[in-house]
Amino acid sequence: MKKILAATVSVAALMLPTHGVMADASVTQEHMKKLGDALMHVSENARKTTGAMTKDVGMMNHSIKLAEVTNDGYVLVDAVASGEAKELVAMLESVGAKQISSYGKTVSAQVPANKLTDMALSDTMAFAKPALMTTNVGLVRQRGDRSIRTQFNRRQRGLDGEGFTVGILSDSYACDPGRTSNRDRYTTPAQDVENNDLPSGTIIRDDLDDRAICTDEGRAMAQIIYDAVPGVNFIFHTAFNGQADFANGIVELARQGADVIVDDVLYFAEPMFQDGIIAQAVDQVASMGVPYYSAAGNMGRASYETEYRPVNTGIGTLADFDPGAGVDLVQGLIVDGVDVGGGIEQTTFSFQWDSPNLSAGGLGAQNDVDIMVFNADASEVIPNCPSAGPGGSGPEICVVRQTDGGNGGDAIEVLSILDTTGGATVQLAFLTETGDAPEFVKYVVVVGNIAAAEYPLNASTSYGHSNAAGGESVAASAFFFNRSFIGNSRVQQVRANAGEQECVPACLNDFSSAGGTPILFDVNGNRLPSAEVRLKPGVTAADGVNTSFFSFDLARDDDDGDGAFRRRERGEFPNFFGTSAAAPNAAAVAVQMLQSVSNPIRFRDRENRLRFRMCRPDGRSVNIRRGQGRIVRRLNRGFTLGSCDRPSPEMIYDVMRDTARDMTVRASVSNGATVQIFDEVGPSGFDFDSGFGFVNARAAVRVLRNRLDQ
């Protein structure tokens, strides 16, 4: 990209004042920073609006994602305690918050929008941020069952998951939002049970009930698993009530007896360089003996990272983007945002630097680094979208900081560019406002994309709890980019049309997130002696599979057998793409592996009483009557879930990785063209794109049994 803004001009532009929204005279700039721009917008709208609070928060009447606001005027936040979490909980209760959940120093809650400034004025709260997250989005037979070979294990070895339980965390399970298109099929949760696409008796610990938000993606994940192992039971907990509630939900599913747990959710403000509270919860359930699978993400390689080369100026310390002898204080980009209605496109960045995070439970960031945004003419992009609000008319381009970290809080800034031009040219600068300059900075484009970049975006995009040491991260490969479908000319035609060879054993999807994000701090905030780079994602599994209701039908399969491969053909089933669909396929393989060598955690005794199998620290298996108090007390004494002959999560992961089939190609799902050839960087063909390769359920079961017999 041609250089647009000279370094000397960008320094001058950075001297422009920062604008802010002040909803109340008693709220100072310091208090405002505790909330951030997005929550201040919500507070301002609540002060101006009578009656029900609007769900739209932004420039016009659209669906800009700045905060999650309910129809009755509550906003979902993750607040971090300045002292004890219980004191913050008490404060939130006093302002009328609901659905309060705490994990460590983080408290998630739905707070009345007109009480946000009261929160900012309280000394019990260090800072708050809008809880922004995304899913990594019977009658139906899903094609991934064939490609990952769970079909063989079920038919030839009888591994149908009978009696085993899978815990699922996603947006919703039985919210029943309705069809996404007039042409695609839709079934209700009750119809799924009637059609034998789901079992009866699913335990729903917590669910969403707002049809404006929910999609029942958790139910779609369950259908994928149920096709592969139709004997399983399910326990569901929503992951859409804030980070603390998500972390507690993970632990609760394990304590309820889940043999395997899977999720498909990412919170934008999860730490990159430190294990946050959700990653800590993943490690906690793994230590209990429960394998955990997470979607790697759908951001491809839309990430930029660099050593922070400081340049001292009269207004602060800026980063030099030029890795050579020159000095370049800005990075030019052309944004390609998501259409959110009203002619507005949104591009959101999660920007982080190498300082610890208070929300993780230890030290907070001792510096403050901002990502600054400028127009092509060197003028500052209007910050805070000052004309935001229902019915307002905003500028062509503006910026909102959903999270503004630093100064004792989290080293995280989540920022959105709102664009009405259809592809604005902007320039970014990294400014150290207070404290020492960082050594390393990184951003991931979590909403939208970048059409062109002056300095390439090709770094890791999988971060947060999908990078947890105790869990397994799963990348995605479309079921039709797989050796199982070689010979099906209609399915493989997309590769042939692109002039490419067939995918053997499989091709990675172009959008599947890459791993390699380094861990630089322990959970207490102490810098590690050296960076810990985990081998994530671990494996790749199939997506693009069928469900009875979720997403929309593509022309890649012929469900009704009429010989027609057409998009949105009436009567065909919707296809579910994304690492959200790949992760449950990998979880189904784990169920078959466990069933081949062990018994379920939960079982009914002769008197039909529910009991749990547990392993004592001395290696003796015991059966415990159901009761959360009993289970928790024994877990606290070092017991693990399952009998003592049950393979550990680490063994399950290792065997699945060792038997995975090596992959080398990343391909465009839309046109089949090769977009990347992997560089193998680790043992057994490991790379940070596909991990150790495409899962092979048949081999995984065989190898696991052989290892345990030795």
C-alpha cells in the first residue's frame, strides 16, 4: 500500500484533543475511563430516553455491536473489582443489577443502563467493559461423520456414546429463534426430539430467552454430536452472560458430570498474553479429568503483531512500524467491515500489549497504550461518535472504544471503526500515554476484515481460552475438502474449477484461525522467563455439515438425492460452517475414545439413583451419590471425575493429535483456490494453522486402546 501519511504529520495529528461523552457533571474523565466510550454512550442514551431502552447503540437505527442492551434497559457488563469481588457484587446488587456471577476478581452482570454512572463513581470497581462476544458460527445426517470416521466406530465397534454426557456452552439451546430464511428448513427444539435429531431430557442449566440475540447455536452443535454418538446425553449452559458467568458455567458442567465439554464462544476482551478467567476455568476442569474442546476461531490470519520500537516525540512515545532503518509512525489500512444496516459497516479490533491484566486475578497493567485512528488526510477520525443515538446522523467515519485499558487495569483495548463510505482508508498509530513503552503489541480483527494493509496482517488470531493449556483448540475443514469425497465430482468440482488438486487428506478453511499467540505472564501477572508458545490448534475437524435448522443451505451437497446441487434448494438442509461446527465433531471423537476404554462419569445404580464415579488420590475408584456439595468437597481433596482407569484429558489430546492426518493446504471455501501452503514448525507435521492435522476417529480409538493395554 502506498504511504499516505508522513510521520511528521501524524505526530501533529496526535496532538488533537480527545473528545468524550459526559453523561453527568459528577462523572470526571477518570470515572469515564473506568466505563469506556461504549458504556458511556449507553448511559447517555438512558438519560435522554424515557420508557424502554433501545437496543440500538450507535450512530443511527442499526445493529452496531457496541454493547449488549436488553429491551428493558439492562446492559451486560464484565466489571473488575478494585478489592474483593464480594464488595463489587454488593455494589451491583445495590444499583439493581441482575444475573450477577463472579469468578476471581471479575463480576459479570446485567446492569440498569441508567445506573452505569453510579458504578463508575464506586470505589469498589476498578473498571467495567461491555461483555462483547461471538460464536465461531433424526432427520439430518451430517457429512462430517463420514469424513472424521466416527461413522466407522459407531457401526463397526458399537461406539455410540451410550450413557456418556457432553457439556455444551454456546449462545442458546432452546430459545427457539425461528428460521433464518424463508427457503431454509427450520425445526423447533421439541421437533428435534420428536424427529430423533436430539435426545430427550437435555439438562439446561442456564439459557438465553431473548429471540433478538439468540440463535440456538448450542442446539446445532448438539445435533452434530448426536449424529456421531446417538447414545449421549447433553448438559447446556449459555456462555453469553459475561466472562465470569462463562467461567462458572464451564466448572458447573464438569461438576454436573459432563464426560466431555465443548464451546464455540470468544469474548473480544479475553487476554492474549495471559490466561484469563475463562482459560483458568478450562484448566480447572481439565485437572478434574474432563477433556475440553474449543473452537479455534474464524478470523483466519487477520492479525498484526510487532515488536514495539519506541520513538520519543513531544506528545508521547509512538511505535515505529518500519522494521528497517526508516521510521514510520502509522500503518495504512483499507477497512472491509461487516454491514450492520443503515449504510454503516463496522470493523472491530482487539488491541493488546505485553502487560498483565487485573481481570486475570493478579497485577494490572502499569502503562496505558492506545491505538489511534486517522483519516487518509492526516486528520483524526472523530472519536466517540458524538452524534450517536437513536435517529442521529453521524460522520462518515468515527471510532468508539468499547474497552479502554491500562493504568492498573487490563492491557486491552477493543475499538470499532464505523464507516459509511464502503471501504474507508484509515491509518493506525500506537501511542504510549502513560508508563513505560511495551515491548510487544498485537491486534486481531474480530469483526469485519481488512481489504489492504501497508504492513501485512498474517499473525495468529486464536487467543483467549482456546489457547488454554488444559484444553484442545479445533480448526475447521469443509466436509467436501476431504479425501472421503474424492470421486464425487460435484462436491470436488470447486477445487477442479480453481485448477487445484483434490484435498488429501483435507484442506483447511481460509477463515479458520491460526494459533501461536505467546503467553508472556502467569496468572498472577508475573512475566515468564521466556514466552510460552502452545501447540494450538491441536487438530482440525469437519464443518459445513447439516443441521435441521441452523444457518442456510449451500450448493455443496444433495441432501434430497435429486441430483441437483443448488443453493437454498427447498427441502434441503442448512449447512453449518465455522470452527463452531468443527469443535463438536472433535468432541464426538473424544466420546468414542472414552467409551472404548472406560465407563461414563454419571450412572444409575440398581435403585435408579444417580451416582458419580470418582478416582481417589490413592488410585482407588469410588462411587459417590449425586450432590454438588459431596462432589465439590471431594474435588477439593484431590479426587478426579471418572474411575481411575479413565484416560486423562492429556492422553485423549495426545492420541488424537498423534493419529491425525497431516495437512498442508489452506483453501478458499467459496472458490476452492489454494490460499496458503503451511510451514510445518513442530513435531509430527505440526503447524499453527491446522495443528497436527485432520482427526481420524478410527485410528484414535485403536491407538488409545493399544496404549492402555501396554
